[in-house]
Amino acid sequence: MKKHNTKELAFYILKEMKIMGFTMHKAASNFTMQAQKKDMKKTLQALSKLTQNCIACHQTFKLK
Ligand code: HEC
């Protein structure tokens, strides 16, 4: 029987995480930009997108 390839699995998880992390960072800078422009409506929209990214990643990695 073959051993589980943990290296391959770790690589897959890291890749997923990188993509999500990148999306989150983009959402975060967008939030900062809108906040600096003092556009309340867009700031709240950006914040909502940002938190959705947080939740998505935590769900993927099964955080309590
Ligand atoms: C790329 C995936 C990813 C994204 C995006 C992400 N997180 Fe996390 N977060 C994690 C992981 C994985 C942990 C668990 C780290 C650990 O247990 O050591 C964590 C832990 C946390 C914790 C600590 C939880 C605890 O019980 O100690 C907080 C708070 C948190 N994240 C907030 C956020 C917020 C707010 C955002 C969005 C701005 C965010 N995270 C975006 C992956 C992510």
C-alpha cells in the first residue's frame, strides 16, 4: 500500500489559501480606499465583501 502523500495535500491547501488570502487583501485595500474617500455607502459595501472573505476562508479550514 502507498503512503498518503501529505506533501501534495499541503501544497493544495496552501494554494487555496493563497488565492483566498489574495482576494481578502484586495477587498481590504478597497475598503481602506473607500473609507479614506469618506464614502459611507461604498465603505460599508466593501466591509461586507471583506468579512465574507474572512468567513469563506475560516469555513474552508474549519475554524470553530
Ligand atoms: C487565507 C485564509 C484566511 C483569511 C482570508 C482570513 N483568515 Fe482568519 N484565520 C485563518 C486561519 C487558518 C486561522 C487559524 C490560525 C490558527 O489557528 O493558528 C485564522 C484565525 C483567525 C482568528 C483567530 C481565531 C481564534 O479563535 O483564535 C481571527 C480573529 C481571524 N482569523 C479573523 C479574520 C478576519 C477578521 C479576517 C478578514 C479580514 C480573516 N481572519 C481572514 C485563515 C484566514
